[in-house]
Amino acid sequence: MTSLRFVNHPLEEEYHSHTSDWSDGKNTLEEMRAKAKALKLKRLMITDHCTTDSTSLYCKGRTGNRRNPEDRNISDLELGFGVEADILDEEGGIRQDIQGVRFGFNILSLHGSTYVGDPTKVTDGMINAMIRHNINLIGHPYDFHLGKMDVKRIVACANAHRIGVEFNCKSVLNGNADMEGVMTVLNEANRLYFTTDAHSTDNLETYRRDGLTFLREEGFSLIYDGGLI
Ligand SMILES: [Zn+2]
Ligand SMILES: [Zn+2]
């Protein structure tokens, strides 16, 4: 049986989630926080989408107006804030701010709607961005956006720079992921994160439960801090 060693505790720490206040989640910050407490999470990292030129919900929040950035200043032990940054081109250009504010925790993802570079060179873009910018976690590198990325190259570069790579429950459970790429991440990433990419309070619960079931049914044993989960 293959063991997966996670950087975060899959049942207690969430590092990838969205709200309706700053991007395309369905629930507010307060609702997400209350749900996290009900689920006994010890850490909830809110990582809304960065500001881009897109007119989509990504950048506007559900109400069409993003909440005041100061409303995020209620961090405590259970709550942290980061950003899901977008890769923009093959040179590794990215956006990593929300309303001009930068964060200490940066997920880097490719989303087809915001990438304006050469679509055949998205892997180069991810590699260059890892070299150029302060990135903590690579988001869903196996998703079907603009064709396949070279997940092996991305994971090798992430390992070399001590950058995390996620097992993204949303991608896998919704069929958005190329499973060969997912298995590459699970087997080769040195800093493996379990994330839900929750866009609602329900996602926080069901994606976590179903993602763990998926991994167990695939025959993995799950390890955190030396102990079996
Ligand atoms: Zn994403
Ligand atoms: Zn996301």
C-alpha cells in the first residue's frame, strides 16, 4: 500500500477555499468560518481569486462589488487569508493581488479565461512563475484548461523550490482532472497538500469526506505528522 504524507492535516486544516465576498464562492466569509468551526477545522485559509481584467465573478464577488479588504482583518488562529493567483503567460507573469492587497500565502493556478500567453507553453509559464515569484502551493496542475500541462515537470520544479502541490478534491470529484496527472502529484510531490477548493460551506464538508474516501479506495494510506489518519 502506498502512503501519502500530507503537509496539512486533511481533516483539520484547509488551505484552498473561496467566498462570495471576494470571488466566486457561494457563501460569505462568516458562513465559511462558522462551518469550519462546526467541522472542527483548526485552520481555514481563504484563498479567493486574484484581481484580473476579467469581468467574471472571479473578480467581483457574488454581489458585483467586492467587500472592503479591511473586512479580512479578523484573522485569528482558525482563519488565514491567501490568494489563488493566476498564471498569465509563458514568461511566468502572474497576478497575485486582490484589490491591490498582497498575501503571505500564494496558490498559483492556471485558469483558461485569464491566460493570455501561448497556449502551447503553459507548462513553461508555471515553471517560470515558480522561479520568479513567491509561490507556496501549485493549484490543480492536472485540470483540463487549454490542454494538458506537463505535471511531471511541474512537480519536479515544485520539489526543487520547496513548493507544495495539491490534491484538489473539487477537481478530482467533479471529473475536471486528468487522473494520470493526479497520480503523478500523489506519487511524486514532496510537499503534498490535501485541499477541497471549497466554493461553499457544503463543499467544505462533502469534498473533504469524499476526497478522503476516493484516496482510500485508490489504495493509499494517509499519513500526517507520522501518524495514520
Ligand atoms: Zn482554481
Ligand atoms: Zn480555487
